[in-house]
Amino acid sequence: MNHERREQVAREDLVMFINACLASTGQREFYDDAYGQKVSIDFLHDYILGNYRLLYARTLAAGINHFNQGQIILKLLATGRDTLPKYKAEEGALIAAALQALPPNRAWKVLEQIRQRKINNRRARAIAREYLATRPDRIAFDAVKYRSKMRAIAIHAHLKLEGELGPFLFRHWQQRVYQTELFEKFRQGYYSAQAVYNLPFTVAEGLANKHQIPRQVFLNQIEQQMTTGEKLRLQGSAARTGEVELKVDFHRLPLTRLALYVLSLSLEQRQREGERLHLALEGSARLALQKAPLQVGRVAAVLDCSYSSSGSTEKRRRPLGVALAVHYLLQAAAEDYRAFWTIPVQDALQVVPRGQTDLATPLLEALTWEPELVVIISDGWENDPPHGAAEVLRVYCSKLDPEGKRAIVHCNPVFNADDFSLRPLSPAIPTVGLRDAEDLPTMLGFARFASGAAPLEELEQYLETRVQQMLAKSHTYRARRDSS
């Protein structure tokens, strides 16, 4: 294999892997079961780790989802002896920065899996110790909420626990009074039903069962202690079991989660609360653009609301939620914007997953409008007619726009386990993974690699730049923490 061919294979492998890490979470999808998803993504991890270790580690900075960040951290820690000496410092810094940036529940789960997988080397212990040191202001909360995980991790990594942390985790915590306020509240909640309501919801829930507090009474009184995410997770069960309906402050939700919350409401609720929901989605889109700016001119979005966008039991309405969130994001970012749904809707808030997948019709309408950029949000399974959009794109790109003056990007929120990739619409346009609408600015930048136009050297430089940005952000955080 000559040098050019090797570079092409490497670029294709890395693009495929990054795309998979953007979309796959190892959970069931509409067309794939969870087992196939997990086997497929695990194979990809092992293949890229074995052949491109440096770039595998640098993928941590590429904006991939939390599930795959956790898998990369674990696999790097388990195979540390294979790291070249000149890259050991960078790899360790990347692992620490990525772990620190994960939501706490995911970070503690990763640390727990280090123990479960029997990864017990010096670097793994150092990573656990450093993570503990990054959370001095939250350590008591973590000890209460993730008590069993922290205890197991402390034993496995031989952690030295300061102050009352050790006695709380190990030494008959029921038999003493604590100076740490949250530890003392937990001790009181173990014995007193009324004291349960001073604790975080996930901790209080277990103690409420111990005290046999009626479910509706417990939810009514604990609501002020619940986070927005916890309230959202209970919405579905409330609708099915008749539990107390909780008041969700949706103005605090990120854009994609807010879109998924809107879609979980009945059509009557969406219509009744239409103005408030619309304003909340607009505000969330503006906030997302402040964090990741995107300035575009005349933009058309082709949005898939066919039945397959209903997702799966594990990812309910996820593809449709991403489409709705992208609709609001592009509306806020573009100078001129139009949406073209597979099933036309007058009000985007009333969209529901239904019907076959006809992407050709809205795509033709979008191209006729003559935008500068076309963004297609779809799982790629078009069947009405099959390959209709692919044929439209083939003709358009080869005959009407051979120079590629109009940018067309397919964003796919669903990983296809059968061939370890995202299902493309056409080889004429790039397909990139999209887990959350908030990642769209990053993915539009990544699309040039998925198109095959950029060489491996440019992809490597892109990842190196992302690494520098990630580590700089981590160092800034540590400097602020140490000076406070």
C-alpha cells in the first residue's frame, strides 16, 4: 500500500470513528438493538486504539459524546504501557481534563468501572486522586449522593481521605455526630422521616422507601430539592402512574433537552403553552449560540419527522428532538431561514413522528429556494421513495452545482451498528454525527473532513488544536480553583 493510500485509509478510519462517537451511546435505536450497538462501537474503539493510539486519545477533545469519552478514558488507562514515552504527559492530561469535564454522575461511573475492570496501575490511581482533588467544594455532596461508588473507588485506588470523609464512608457513620452539615443531615435522615426532605432527591428517595413514606407525599415535599433533570426524568412515570405532576423550570434546560421536553407534552399542552415554550426555545437557542457561535446567511433545513424519528424505548423521540432543536438554533443563527419538514407542519411545536420518510420532496423545495447552506437532519433511512433524496443529490451536485458553491450537509443523530458508521444519504455530500443540536457549529466545521476533501494532515492538525483548547480550558479552571 503506497503512502497516499495509507493516508486515505487512516483519514477514513478516523472520520468514521469520530462520527460514531458523536452519535452512538450503546443504546437501542429504532432500527438496531442495544446489543448490536454496544458490540459495534466497542469494536471500533479497539480498532482505532490499536492502530492510531495518539489520535484515539486526541478524539477526547473532538466534541464527542459523554458515553464515548468514558470508553476512551477506560481503554487508555487499561493499556497505558502501550503509550509512547513522548506522549505520556499529553495522554494523561487529556484523560484528567476529559474526566473533569464530564457530568459528576458519569465521572463517578467511569471511576467505578476502573475498579470493575480491574484496572489498577499507577496512572489510574493518580487520575482518581486528582479527580477527587478537583471537587473540594462538592466532595460532601458527592460522598452522600455517590457513597457506595466513592467507597469502592477509595479502596481500589488507595485514596487518602481527609477530615470526616473517611469516617462517613467507612466507620459506622450512624454512631457519631458530624460537623459537616450534609453528613449530619444524612445521618438524621436515616433515623427521621422528616429529616429526609433536607437531602438531595436521589438520596432522599431511598430513605423515603426505608421510612415507607407514601410516594405522592414524598414527591410533594421533596420537589424543592429536585434538579430540573430529576423532574424531567419523572415526567414520563407521572403520566403513566398518576404521580404528582412536577413544575419544570424549562428556561434552565439546554436546547436539545428542552426540545425533548416539549415533545414529551401532549399536543393540547403544547398548544396551550405554545407562546411560553416558543420563547423558551428561542432563548435557549440564543444561549447555545453564545457558547458556540454560528453565523450563517441564507439557510434551509430539511427536517425528518417520519415515524422512525420517534427513536426507541431508551431514546424516546431523540431524532425528532434533535431536529426541532436544530430548527430553533438555525432560526436564531441565520440571516434568512426556512424549514422543510418531511410532513409539512404549520407550527413546529406541533410536530409529531409519523409517516414514511420522504426526503426528496422537502429537499427539492429547499434547493428551489436557493439557500447558501442546506442542513439535512435525518437518520438516513429514506423509503418513500427509496433513495429518492440520493438521486436528487446526485443530479444536483453533478449537473447543477458541480463546483459545490452551495454547501449541503447531512447531520445524522443515529449510529448504524451494521456497518460501524452513520447511514449516509449520498456520497455527493458529507454525513456527520450529531448527538445534540448545540454541537451543530462544531459539526459543520468537521464536515469538510467527512466530505473527503481535507487530507489526513489537516485532520491531525484539527485534533491537535482541539487538544490545546481543551487543556488550556482545564488549566484555567485549575488556576482559578487553586487561587480561591
